[in-house]
Amino acid sequence: MLTREGCPTNALAIKDALEALEGKWKLLILFALSSGPKRFKELSKAVGSITDKTLSAELKRLEMNKLIKRDVHDTFPPTVEYSITPHGMSLENVMDALHFWGLAHRKKIMKD
């Protein structure tokens, strides 16, 4: 369990995590890739209303943070597949927790 002791160090770790996952798309991309590798257009459809430019930028950031990998297959034309890395899969519990919290939150705000 996270304690408040040594707060500057803990705050720095949380800051690093938030910077790696900042924005509304990164967790959705990781969630889409958690079911298996996808090509760019498959990923675009799975994520939803993201523009190609934004998806491309987010994929580059996720790759830079070693959360996904980009595989270029030697075909004509070349095909590119994106997949989640073991480091990215380490966020599975975080994504599950956010999923269940989101369901409960939606239920609560729809009820009130």
C-alpha cells in the first residue's frame, strides 16, 4: 500500500506514471492492444474517434515508453503491427480497476 511517508519520492513516481499515460487515448490504446496485436486501422477502429495524426503521435509516445512495440513485416507493401509489451501488460490491473470504477461511476451518475 502506498504511504504518504517520503511524499516527494512517491509524488515523483506518480508524476512519472501520469506522464507516461497522460491524455485520453493512451490507456484506450493499451486496452485495445491487450487483446492482441493490431494494425493501425484496426487500432483506430478499436479506439474510436481518434484522428490518424493523434493515433500516430500516441503510438510513438507509447513505444518510446516501452509500453508497446512496433513490428514491421517484410511484405509488399510493408505491414506494421502494434502489440503491447510485458511492461505495458503490467498495467493490466490498473486498466481493470479503471474499467470497473468507470462502470460503477457511470451507474452512479445515471442513477442520481
